[in-house]
Amino acid sequence: MQQKMKEIALLFLLLIAGVISGFAQLRTVEGKVLNEQSKPIANANVFIKGTVDGATSDSLGHFSFTTDEKGEITLCSRMLGYAAFTVQVPGNNSSALVLIMRPDNITLDNVVISAGNFRLKGDSQFGKMSAVDIVTTAGSNGDLYHSLGTLPGVQLVGESGKLFIRGGDSDESQTYIDEMHVLSPYTTSGENDPVRGRYSPFMFEGINFSTGAGSSEYAQGLSGVLSLNTKDVSPISKTGVNVSSVGMGGGGTQAFEKGSVSVNLDYEDLGAYHKLIPDRLNWIKPYKLFSGSGQVRFNPNQRTVFKTFIGYDRTTFVQQITSLDNPTTRDFGMKDDNFYLNSTYQKTTESGYKIFAGAAFSFKNQHIDNAVLPEDTYREKEWEVHLKTKATKRFTDFLRINAGLENFFRHDETAYTYSSTVHPDSISHSISALFATAIININPNLYAELSDRMEYTSINHEWNSNPRLAMNYTLNGIHFSGVIGKYTQLPENKYLMLNKDLPAEECTQYVGGMYYEKKDKIYRIETYYKKYNDLALQEPTALNSNGYGYSKGVDVFFNDRSLFKNFEYMLAYSFNLSKRKYQDYTELSTPQYATTHNATASIKYNIPALKSILGLTNRFASGRPYHDPTKEGIMNSTTGFYNSVDMSVTYLASKKIIIYASASNLLGRQNVYNYNYTADTASPEGYRRTPLLDSSTHFFYIGIFITLSGKTAYDVSNF
Amino acid sequence: MKTIKSILCVLFLTLSFVARSQDLAPIVQNVNKAKDVSEFIQVRSKLERFVALQPQQWLPGYYLAYVDVQLSFRVAAKEEKLQYLSEAETYLNKLTELKETDKSENYTLKGFRLYALIASDPQANGPKYSGEIINDYETALGINPNNPRALVLLAIYKNDMAKFMHQTYGNFQKDLEKASAILADENGTSLVPTWGKGWVDFALNKK
């Protein structure tokens, strides 16, 4: 018994000793936290790894705390916006410690302002455009490309609807969805009727628009790249329908714990609209567009995303056309099928590698009756397979590397039939590329991006190297950036079919700019010079690559959301001088699409009292050059200026019903884009002239978007 | 004798641990008491240490995300607001992978974070996140219909939207009373989220 009592007493002693030891022999750890410029960092969290012993630094960067940890300790320091800092502190040294913290990788990676690039991501501090912004921009008519047309650097080509950037032709701009190429991003339209984007802006949460000197990662775009990112996660189950003056649609998303499935169907029929508001075109069968799209997203964990997007649309119409040269009318009949499938996989590994792999398939099948002459037919089948893989890793605070490889397999076949004679043509070829970019953070205010894209084009057995250097320097919140880059792109298929040996067209770009953002105001100015070489040129004797040209100019952008509450206005101006000797321009001249001055003034006013957002946009462009055969030289005349005042209203009828209405060209100006001349012996000048006008002076749209599901509201997106 | 020894050993280990470490409970109490930026930053630092020490525990990460959201309301610089909200999102995403996470509370906090994002820029973020915020709160209530935080935040949001639409939200008072009653019954233990009373008071005053 005595022995047992001794054991109990010993245990008590141990217990007391252990507890006391917990409070005894405390050691003080103290020092200061500084940044790289030796300025104190306040509110840094300094603590011993593996314990909760620590303190928060004060306004002078000082910290001090006690601990009972003995021997060597690992001291950690953390601060939002800075890289986690750790240091080994020996047991005999715990005072006057100096911890130097550096901006963290995420902060470094967030530097997105580089010359020529607009990052239009919703949450980005620099980004200002989302799907809602797009549809509430007057004049956009809910179309992504029309909305981008209000940004500086984009030239107004009203009869086309496609992107023309900084003096470049429309085929010099490429569209990517989730990093994968889209072969035909525009809908098909009638003659001189502007096209629209095939995909709803509501599908995308990130819109990156490069108006020049863009990343070497993207292929075959001499002038610009539009990179669209679909949502990685769609957590809301929802359904919705819409009815508009041009059609109807509906769809929904079913969200699961680790993914979602979205489906959307739309049908447009302009027959009723044109009966109510006739345009200048003569429709035998109205424009009809059926489109369906779907997306599956799967997130097995926070670091992995699988996405598959599928889209199909079919366009049909018959339009009666009277050619100036041929008095016989013809019924231009269009049937266009377009299919797009895109599947991507993204994973961030534990070791910090961001891995991407994707595959995309684009297919276009077009059948046109009476395409050029009565009784002819034109068929085109074009497809592309795009395979891409890449990896990104930040190795140090100083260096991040992005590298990958991709392949494009392309096929295009055409058949023109007239008088029972078929004129077939086709090309099949591939483009293989290896790209690598090193992003070097020289210091927190200066970074450089050095990249190259090595590309092999099988059709002409040609290798091309596209090096690019971008620099960005930040001083007092002003971002200065400059880029020098070389870009190559194969000539259009219609030229490759005639001469498969044509080399890639080349453009060297020099871009410099400034960007400043403060208190809801954005200021941006950029200047550029683009030098074109090896452009396809149709000379009287041969089709060759002797074409060349240049484009230079200045883009200015200002956005202000602080003038008064709920009001935002934007001003954009572009000055461009562009000349080319290419295609059928046999002398160095300004292309017909190019305009010297483009300006946009746009306002948005959210009026809570009326539950409405009002948008008003005024677009202006100086006259377009055109060729007048009665004068000497080519492209020797200029049309009158373009001006259009557009308005839109978004009205929240209830939390489940949104009504959107827009009207274009309120002032009713007759905008002339070009003049077509035809020989006319009756005319004293020998020619008859016809202006190329908008298909209609005004376009009116009204749509009602109804949310059907119970858990969401104020949301017109079915994706 | 063996039992006494075992009890003493357990007591020894427990007391040693308690004496050597800090408990989460007083930190959570400090979260609920914090009013200004410096108080929230102090408590945030302590929570951050807990998260580093116990990454598999959901409550420290949950409260850290909550404090980040609270700080986003209180700091002036928009860039700083967005940094806090971005970090809150990171922690909330991590919580979804932990088995112990209370999903109803997690959805509520996700919605609360979106509410803060809208507050940081109502003009731009209001139309963008309105659908998602309602979805988050309603999903939270679908999992636990008696989640007082989801009840009060959803009631506030619906009431605000009804005012914007020149309507009234008829269940506002009823929802607040229900949330208030549930909050009063919560025993204040640190093992579950206990915040929310301040929002009921805020809503009652705002009404």
C-alpha cells in the first residue's frame, strides 16, 4: 500500500512539474518585418511553425511574443499579398530579428496590363467587362463582337460585323474558347448583312481581348486574339426561357456536387421582324438560325477541372440579289451547318505545375445556290482538329515558365458547279508548333516576358520562329509597357488552293503604352506600328507573296465610374494610318475597310427608381476609302463619315423577369460603307454608282428573359 | 490502482497540453466581439496560426474566411477588399474538401462573401452575383432549414431586393424572429459557428 501511495505521489509530482514547465522558461522572440525596400510591414502574422505562438506586427513592423519553445525554431511570417516567409532561428538568438518579405507569386501573376492586351475578367481589378456589361452596352445588340467594337483599336466595319483590329483584315483575328481554337466564330449572313458571334456572351466568365502583340501561345493571328473562358464551375441549378422580336430560346443547368451539365437551345426567325420592319434586302425565305449548345463540367477536386463544350447551329435563308453587272436576279440560297466540340483538362499539381490538355473539332458545311450566277452552286466543307497541351510553373519569385505544343489538322474542300461542270478544289495540311514563355519578375515593379513560337506548316514545308519580348514597368501606379513581336499566319485558304507554296504572311509589331487606374477611373493610351511582309498578292501574271504594308496609330481609352452614383461613361478613340499592297490591291493603298478615325462615347446609367439600366452609345468613324474608276489612281475617294447613336434599356420587371430592348441608329443617318461601280454607257461618266448601305437604317430588339427555377433570379444565363 | 494511474496520466497529458497551447474557443469569442480593423486583424492572425497548425480542422478555416469577409467591409482600399475576399474564397474552397465541414454553414459563408463582393462594387457586381447569392443561401437552408445565419442573411438580401423592385418582402419580420430565436438557443460553444446576432440587430434597425 505504501508502495502504491508512493507511485501516486510520484505521478502527482510529475503532473505538477509538467504543468509548471508549461508556464516556465518562457523565451521572448522579437524583431521587425520589412519589405524589400526596408519599409516596415504592419499587420504581418509572425509565428513559430507547428505552434500557435506568435504576434502581429505593429505599424513600425515590430513584433514580440513569448514562447516556451526551446532550441532552434522555425519562424514564419505571413501577410496578404506577400510570399510566406520562413527562417530558422537558433536557440540562443531570438531578438532583433529582421524578416524581409517579398510580394507573393499570386500578386506577381496578377500583373495583366501589357501593351495591346485588354483583360476583361469580371473580378480582376483591371477588368471591367462581363456578360452583363456586354448586353447593357448600347449598340452591342447582345453580341460579343459588336460590344468589343466599342473598344479602342477596333475599326468599325458596319456591313461586316467581324473584328477588324488596328488596320488588320478580319481574318487576322482569331477566337479561342478555353484556349482551343474556333474555326468559324461568326454566324453566316446575307450579302452586306453583318454577322454575329455564334456564342452567347453569357457562356463566358473571362474575356481576354488582345488588340495587338498578343501572347505567342496563340497561333495564326497577325492582328488580334479573343480568348474566351467558360465557367469552371456552375454551382446553380437553373432554367430559363426567352422570347424576343427575332426568336425564342431556353435552357438550363443542373448542378451536382462535383460538376454540372448545361444545355441551351435557340431559334431565330427574322421573317416576322422583316414583315413588321422591312429592310433593304429582298428575302425570299427569311433568315433562320437554330442553335444548340451544351457543356459538361466536372470538378473531382479543387485542383482539377474537366470541361466539354459542344455547339451546333444551322442557318438557312434565300435572298434575292440583283447584281449591277447582271440584270438577271438570282435567289441566293444559303444552308450552313456548323459544329464545334471542345474538351479540356486542367490540373494544378501539389508541386505547383499547372497542366493543361485540350482537343477541339470544328466543322463547317456550307451549301449556296445561285452563289455568283443564276443556276450555279457552291459547296464548302471545312474542318479543323486542334490538339494542345501545356504546362506552367513558377520556379522562383523571379521566374515563371509556360511551355507547350500544339497541332492543327485542317481540311477545306470546295466545289463550284455551273452548267453541269464541277470545279472542285481542296487542301489538307497541318500546323505544328512549340511555344515557350519565360516571365521574369526582375523586381516588384519591373517584369519581362520573353517568348518564342516555333511553327511548322506542312502545306509549304516552312518553319517559322515568332519571338516576342514584352516589358512592363510600374511607377507610382502607372503601368508602362512595351512589346516587340513577330507573328505569322498562313494566307487565306482561297489563295492556298491556288498556290500551295505561298509562305506564311508576316507581321512585326511594336507596341508601347501607359495604363493608370485610380478611384473608378481608367486611363489608357497606346501607340503601335505594324509592318507586314509576304502578304498574298494577286498580280496580273501570278499569285505570289510579294505583298507588304504597314499600319500605325494611337488608341486612347478613358472610363469613369465616379462622376456620380450609378453612372458610368466610356470614351474611346483610335487613330490609324494603314496601307497595303496585297490581295487585289496591286498598288500600296489604304484597304477599303480601314478608317483613320474611330471614336466611341458610351454611357450606362442605372436608375433604381425605374428598376432600369439605360445605355447610350455614339459611334463615329471617318469616311472609308473606295475606288472611283472615273478618277486616277486606286482607292482614290472617301465616303462620308459614319455615325450611329444607339440606345438600350434593361428593365427588371421582377426578380424572375428581365426585359431588354435596344434600338440602333436613332438619328436615322444613312451610313455609306462603299460605292460599287458598273459600266453604264447611258451615263455621261460611263459608270453607274450604287452606295453600299446598312441592310436596314435601324435595328430594333426587344426580348423577355424569364427565370423558371426557384433558386436563382436576375440571371439570364442558362449556363 | 491501475485505473487511478490511467486517470492521472490522462490528466497529466491534458493539463500539459492545455497549459502549453491556446484554445480556439476564446479566439472565436474574440471574433464575435471584434469591432474595428485592428481587432479583426489580431484575431485573424491567431486563426491563421490555427489553420497552419490544424489544416484538417474546418472551423479555424471557416472563421478565417469569415474574418476576411468582415475585414473586406471595414478596409477602405478596394484592392485590399478584393484581396481579403479572394483569400476567403480560397479557404472556402478548401473547406469543401474536408469531410467534417458543415456544408450548410459553408454555403452561407459563400453567400456572405458574395454579399461583400457586391457591397464592394454594387453597380458592377450586383447584377453579376445576385443569382448565385440567393442560390447559396437557399442551398444552405435546404441542408439545414434552421441555419440562423442563412435565414437572416437571405432575409436581408430578399428585403433589399424587394425594396429595389419597389415591393415588400412579407416574410422579413418572420424570418428575423425565427433566426433570432435559433441564435438565442445556440449555446455559444466554439465547436460550431455562432455569429449572426449582430446581423439580426442590424436588420431590425434597418427595417
